[in-house]
Amino acid sequence: MMKTMVKKGPTKGSGGKHRNKLRGHGPTPKAEDRVYHKAFRERRAADKRRAADPRLAARRRVDRFTSDSDEFVIGRNSVLEALRAHVPASVLYVLNRIEHDDRTREIIRLAGLEGLKILEADRLEMDRIARTDHHQGVIIKAAPYQYHTLQELADKAEAKASAMKAASPAARALAQPLFIALDGVTDPQNLGAVIRSAAAFGANGVIIPERRSASVTASAWKVSAGAAAHLPVARVVNLTKAIESLKERGYYSIDLDGGGTATVGESGFESDPLIVVLGSEGKGISRLVREQCDSIVSIPMTSLVESLNASVAAGIALFSVHQARARKE
């Protein structure tokens, strides 16, 4: 029989005779982690250079006070308009060594009256906050809008209606609750204009869904001309279920659409607790929301125009409901 010869001594790849000494010490550290190595010194020098970068320093300072979810209004005209419209805000950032004019002086005066915290920042910090260098040296941090629940809106509207009817039984039609619900309206300026129209014609509130809808931002607040401060807005998870829950409380709902079977203001539900539902200018309202509506109404128009902007349609619809209720009274 042939015998297998076993080679003694170190073998390739085994660590040789030093293998037992290395056992239990773990893997060899990287060069940049060894304090005596040149790579370690080079990494420390690079870290110091990065720490001294003014842009990174500005970023670290800003990140302590702001987050990606914050909403900002930038530019002298925009900030001034927002403060005049009493847009809820918490902080005014002003560029240090700013060249003041009449607008910046008015901005600082109004910010003081509104109780805003006024902070100075250098140009790099201002650029970081605004995410652009076109801020003209002034930025305000808008406070998040406080939405109401659907139940709060309904309870408040019904309590107001009861009080009005008790004071004047003849005002029963005008006292009935009125809401406007928006489905798929994604432009904050449209939302702001709808809020303004709703306040003008005596609506009790606006209902919007959480998804695929504009929210009450600083832009919407400005367009509402301050009406957002007085007219409650409810944000619901599911608009279809929200309308269904209100119908269980005795409400009726009408859908404003071009192919309606009745003219706006003549649906027969105007003198009842009512929800006016509007969709986007292009897609209209969704099928599930439409199925909850008791009537589909339209605005008479010439053939030259196919559809109206959501805020314009809302104003016409609310005016028509108000007029119908006034006639009923």
C-alpha cells in the first residue's frame, strides 16, 4: 500500500507558525483606524477640514432649529403679505447686515406685533433655511394649521343652527348647516379661495381628505384673506365615509358636475342640512364619492367654456344655495 505523505511545518494561507499567537485577536484593523498609521493622521486632518467648512457649519446650526417638514414663506413681498393676512407663524429670520427698506421695516414691526421670535442669520444659514438664495434676506417659519375633526364641525354647526332657530323661527332655512367638501383639489390657492367663498356665504366649514388634496398652507391662508382663521377645516381619512356619517345625522349631499340633472340652487335639498361636493377641474369627483350624493347639479354655461375653476364653481354654488335658502325663508 502506498502511504500518504503529510508535509510538516507552515502551509500556505494558514498563518504558519504564528497562527496560534493571532488566535482570539480578531481581524486586523483598517489602516485608518490604527493611531500610528499615516492613513489615520490623514483622516483626522480631513475631518478637521470638513468641520471648518462654513457651509457645513451653517447646515449644522440650521438643522438644530428646522426640519424638512417645516413650511417657510420667503421674499420681502410674500413675507409682508403673509404677515398682513395674519398667517400663523412662529419665527422671522432676518439676514444680518440686511439693507433695510420700507418693506423690511414693516415686516419687523408686524412680526413684533404678532409675537414672532426674530432671529438674525448669516447668508449661508438663510440659503440653507430657504433652500434657495432668492430669499431677499427675510423668511418666516409658518406654524402648522390646526385642523378640526368632522364631529367638531357637525356639533358646532348644529348648535349654531339650533340657537338661530330659537332666536328666530322664521330663519329656519338660513340656519341649516352647510358644508363644502373637496375631492381631488390639489392647488392650495384654490383651497384658500374656496375657504374665502365658504365664509362669505355662511358655510359652516370645509371638508378635505388627507390624501390627494391640498392642505391649509401659508399660500392657502393668504388667498383666503384671513377667512381660514374663522372658518374651520376638517381633514378626514376617507371622504366617502365622512359624507356617509354626516348623512346618518340627517344631511343631504349634492355633487357639482357638468352633466347634472338639476340646476345649481334648484336641487330641492337647499333648505336641508347640506354638503356641497366639488371635484377637480379635470377629473371631477371620484366614483365612490359620487355614489354618496343625493343629486348631481350643474352650473348653466355657454358652449364656449367646458368647465370652471374649482374655487369659482364653489362660489357660484354657495351663492345659489344661499339665495335658495333666503327665498325659502
